[in-house]
Amino acid sequence: MTTTASPRDSTSVGRAGAQAGATEHRVEVGVGQAAEALRATKASRPAEASRPAEASRPAEASRPAEPIAAGGVSGPMLREFMRNWATGVTVVTSHVDGRPVGCTVNAFTSVSLRPPLLLVSLGRASRTLAAVTAEGAFAVNLLDRRQCHLADQFAATVPDRFAGVLHHSRDGLPLLDGAMAVAVCTVTQVIGVADHALVLGAPYWCEARAGAEPAVFFGGGYRAVSPD
């Protein structure tokens, strides 16, 4: 399972896709401005000659090993590395033209408490991203360990990922029945980064189910949480 919906989730969504593209365009402008500011900051730093002399630096032998050069880690290598990071599993949902859409995501985190903000990472070609940006809202469904099959279903290439999935609605957004916890968010910002988009959302409603046990993904498979 990947951290977001796979590139197979790439069917265009008409108006939704167009709005997603527009959002990413605005984001790219912001990134360019940030880069200009960074270059200006570097230009204002003291010249090399004003830095401490080489003699004052630690001896070469005492320096730690140099990190791998940028670009030295391939996508498959990074995927293998990330297999060592245990995460929860969530399904991000929204809707387009009255139809529910969603995808499995484990690149999900809280960003801020003041104000409350959540972040999910979605592939740029994702139908779910197009729906989220068009609707301006999304739901995060944290899966219970008994819902691991839903994680597989919402990552699969199928015409309708909601087929046979029990769900209900809040403000038009589909919420998965039996989820461990759910948050409903308004999109506040979309930041394009490489082949993904980071979607920031302000949660305005959330709830958790008492006694639930989380679905955990580690080492390429699902695990149970031990009380120890």
C-alpha cells in the first residue's frame, strides 16, 4: 500500500479537475515567491571571508559521514525505508456531482492546534484530490482494525470504491460506518510538491468511537496494537 492513492486514480473529473489545476497553479506562484525570498536571504548573509577560519573547525577525521547526495535515494529505496515507519490508516472522502469518492491515505498528520489544522497528501492525478479541491471540503476516516479490507478497497483500481461500503453523510460528505474516528474539514490551502499535493484542512466537526482499536500499517502489512 502506498502512502496515498496510486497514480491509477487518474480519471479526470471535469470541473473538479479544472479547479484542482487552478489551485495548483496558484500554489506554484507562491512557491516561486518563497524561492525568491530565500535567494534574497542567502544574498544578504556575510561573505565567505567573514566565516571562522578552517583551523577552528573540527579535524576531518572527527566529522560524521557525509549524507547521501540529493537524488541518491530512489523512489523504491524510499518506499523500503518508509516500511519501517508504523502508521495508522485512513480513508479520505469527498464527493463530486453527488457521487462519493475516496482513497486510502497514510500520509496524514495534525499540523497545528492554534488554529486546528490537519494535513493529507494526495497524488496530483487523484480523482479524490480533484473532488476535494472542487468541493473545498473533505472527511478523514480513521479505520478500525476490523476495516483493513476497506483500506485495500479504497486503494484498488475499481470503477466504484464505495460499492458495498456502508456509509452515511454529513454536509454532503460521505463518512464510513464503523470508522474509529472521523473529522470533517474545510480546505484552507493546497500546496503542490513534486507529484503530490499537500492539502491543509481546518476541522469543524469530529468524533471518536469508544473502545475502537486502530488499523496499523507496518512493514507492508497490517498489524494489531499490543497492550504491552
